[in-house]
Amino acid sequence: MIEVTKGEDKTIRLHFTEVIEPERTEQDLDISAASEIRWAMASSKTTTTATLAKLKSTSGITFVTEGTDGWCQLVITAAQTAVLDAATYYWQSY
């Protein structure tokens, strides 16, 4: 869960990792070759309909470095948060 307040700019960083068995160690997941990463936010806790979505293919999501370290980021502007409740939930997939 992430909290976003109306009227604020927010940079969100996502870190993709994988768990290696049987040691249960975590390592960075190389996402550099991902053709698409999608991040979406609903306008309230009670809906699953996306009010705001960001896509890698439209430059809404960028790699922090080159993606081999599993990190990417997106920026939500104050104008984009105008339709949101005070607290919202997010989910992502790639």
C-alpha cells in the first residue's frame, strides 16, 4: 500500500526482486528487457478500477539506472492526484 495525498507531487520507486530457494535469499530481478511495466492506482479503497495508470511504453515509467538492478520509477503530479481520495492503493505488474 502507498499513501498519496491530493495536491502533492510524488516520485515512486519500485524494486523488483526474486527469492532464490532453498536459501530464501533475495536478489535483484533484471527488468531491462521488459517490453512493458504497468502501474495503476484506484481513486479510493473501495474500487479496483484504475483512475491513474503509468506505462513504460509511454515513458510514464523509467528505469532508475538501466533496469538490470530491478529498479524503476514513476512520477505522479499534483494535477494527477486531484481526482484521488486522501489515501489510495496501488498494484503493479510487468
